[in-house]
Amino acid sequence: MSTDDVTRAVRRMAHEILEKNHGCDDVMIVGMQTGGVDLARAIAAAVADIEGSEVPTGTLDATMHRDDFGLRPVMPEAVTDIPGDPTGKTIVLVDDVLFTGRTVRAALDAIHAYGRPTAIQLAVMVDRGHRELPIRPDYVGKNLPTRRDEMVDVHADGVDLGEIAGDGDLGEIAGDGDLGVGGEG
């Protein structure tokens, strides 16, 4: 995907969020650390541009809720900043890449520590398949079938596909955070 493709996908997802939720009242957009934060901000900016009003936007670090917490070295990466009580709101969780679904499962647990939303929806720039849990995004920038040993890199300049270097560990793939980078673990 090129820069223009990413921009169009962000704008399309913003329109879809507004259409599905009949506007942005009672909607909160929450970017999953670290890859989904910049994408959440971009979607929120597009929603504000389209709708003419701001939508509360925050961040969520679900590291402590991961099911592999004791199996590998995992450190909290960033701050969680939920913009108010999510109770009664529709939360749009945003991540850059959906892979196995395990990070999303952790985020679902984490968001409930702050309140009980009416609904939780999922927006991702890239759905690469290989799900290990029954998780499906509501909004997708691009479905991009991959091999398990490929890396998907989402950034402001587009989306790149490449080989995983090193020992082949398919854990959380870190990146530069321009628009969110990595592969959801």
C-alpha cells in the first residue's frame, strides 16, 4: 500500500465508523500501543474532518493482560490513557496489524478494567490472517494474506511486506511508530 492508499483507507474507515454508529456521539477511539496509536489519531482526525466534531481518542497498553505474559519477557511498552469512563460508550479499538488475535484479546480484557462499554469494535489497517482466536475486525484498511514468517510494516508512507530477520520469533514485532508498525502477536 502506498501513502495515498493508507490515506484513503483511513478516510474510508472513518466514514464506515460514522455510518455504523450513526455519527460519533458516544464513540471513543482507542489506539492499541504501540502500533495502533498513530492510526487511531489519524482515524479520529478524519472523523473530526468529516463530522465537524472531535471524538475522544486515547491509548491502551494491554501488555499486562497478554496470555503469554509468563512465557516470554514482556515489559509494558507505553502509557494507557483512556479519555473518560468507557461505560455506555462504543469503543473503537485500533491496531495497525491483525495477526493471531492475541493482542486484541488482551486489549478486550484491559478495556474492561476501565468500565463496561456498550460495544467494542475493531479497526485495523492490515488483516493478515493466521487467526488463533475467533476475532474479526469491523473495519479493515486492507486484507493482506501473508505467510506466518513474513512481517507486515505499517507506517505513514504505506505498508511494506518483508521477511522476519533473526531467529524467526513471531512475537510482537517492534517498529518506528510513524503510523503504527508491526505485527500483532
